[in-house]
Amino acid sequence: MMQAYRTEGNYRSAARLSPAELRAAMANREILQATALAFDTQRQLRFEIGGVRAVMPFAQCADGAANGTVRDIAVLTRVGRPTCFVIEALDTDENGQPFYRLSRALAQQMCKADYLDTLQPGDILPCTVTHIEPFGAFCDVGCGISALLPIDCMSVSRISSPADRVSVGQQILCAVKNRDAQGRFVLTIRELLGTWEENAAGFTVGETVVGIVRSVEEYGTFIEIAPNLAGLAESCTDLVPGQAVSVYIKNILPEKMKIKLVIVNHALSQRHRFELKYFITEGHLDHWVYSTPESPKRIETDFAAAACNPA
């Protein structure tokens, strides 16, 4: 039976199951989760499940740990966090006390074989942001398996940091962009956040809205008014990227994909970050075009080509 594969932290808690339920989960190779309590001197994660000790040897802490491609830091940072696993066995120690043997590596191998390896560029999947770097956000795409969401794939409008768009722990939707040379997923979200027309339809000439400064140039200031939409206002050297302002919408020009803005309030009292608004939430994309039909400028993504030409 095909089971649903979720991001780590979203599985049934083993601590809440009865001994009979745990035996059934072990027999069915069901993926469960529990909080890792320690990474001990024997390089194993320790847990407690229903009052019974449970251990996860280092080689079972992640797919790749057995061949040395996983470092200790990637395992010890699981301490205090929900960690998914399959119960491999219920054994007894040298003192005759029962303990569970757990494997996160097996859960990840199952997730890859049954789910992730079936995905193609353009497929949409849920993810959870696990940590942020200047170049992008790493996301859990299932059972703690990591994939990169690069900063240039987070929106069409320019942002200074991935933290401008997402936060650690946030559950988001992404599309598979491609795989890198090591076979790891590269993700993208901008195609799900709407075309120029879809975003611009939410605004009207003559209204004043909140915007976020994205860059200040000699010829003007680019201000984002939605996650996939920015306009141009007058140049203002006292503004900095990330600053929230209010802007008056002077003109909307679909044929040029331009929105002309006038800055009304140069310094709002609080920081602002737009919530992600998805225009596509499931299924598959072969081709996506951000540009308007009238515009000579083409912004598009060809997922079908990525599927034919993997990295």
C-alpha cells in the first residue's frame, strides 16, 4: 500500500501510540516520529517511546550516513527536534531491558523510491523551510530530505535575501525546477505566485497601497507591491532595500509590464513582508509565461525542457 510521504515533523507521534499500535506500525513499516533526546558518545540518537528506550545508530540517522556522506553536525542538530523513522525491531539489551531500534535512513530511502524519484520538473509539492542561506532556502521535501530553493527562483521581482520571502519552519508549495549534478532537487516557487496580469489585476490606478523597497537606482526606486510584482517610483536615496513604504499607483501599463508609482510615506513604522499568494496549488506545469501578450519582454520557464535535459 502506497503511503503519503510528509515533511519531517508531520508524522504520527510514536509517543502517543500503545504497544499494540507500535507493533502494528513496525510490521507495516509505517513512518512515525518522536523527539530526539540526545546524541550520545556512541554516535547514536536516543529517544523514549511509550516509556521504552529507543536508539538510532549513526548509520541509520540519515540516508548516506553509512557511506560517510552525512556529517555528525547534520545528526546532532536533530536533538530536541521531531525526527521521523521506521521501527526496525524491538530488542533487549544486555540487562534484559527492551529497546526499539529505529531507522531514519530507511524512511528516507522509502520516500525517495516511492515518491521523490517519481517526480519530474514542473511537478508541484509541499515543502517546509528548514534553514536559510544568502543564496537560497533549504527545504524538507519529505522525511527530512533536503532540496534547495535558490533566491532567484523565489519571485520575479528582485529580493535581497531569502528571508524577504520565506521563514524557517514555514510550510510552502514549490515546483521541481530540475535536479543538480548530484541528483538533488532544485526548487522554484515564482511560477506559482502568478503572472504579471494575475498580480496586476489586484490593483487599481488611483489607490494607495503598502510596498517594499527592493532596489534604489539613479533612475528610480523599484518597489514590490506583491510577491511577483514590482513598480517604479521616483529615485529616493534615503530609502534602503527592505524598507516598507506606502505608494500611490499612478499608472498600470500591461503592454510594457510597468507600474508607475509615487511614494507617499517614505518610512512606515513597522517592517512588512507579503504573504505568499498562490495562483497554482497542485498538479504539473510544462510551461509558464509571466509576461503579458503585448509585451516584447519574455519571462518564462520551460519545465519540459528541463525534464529532457537534466543537470
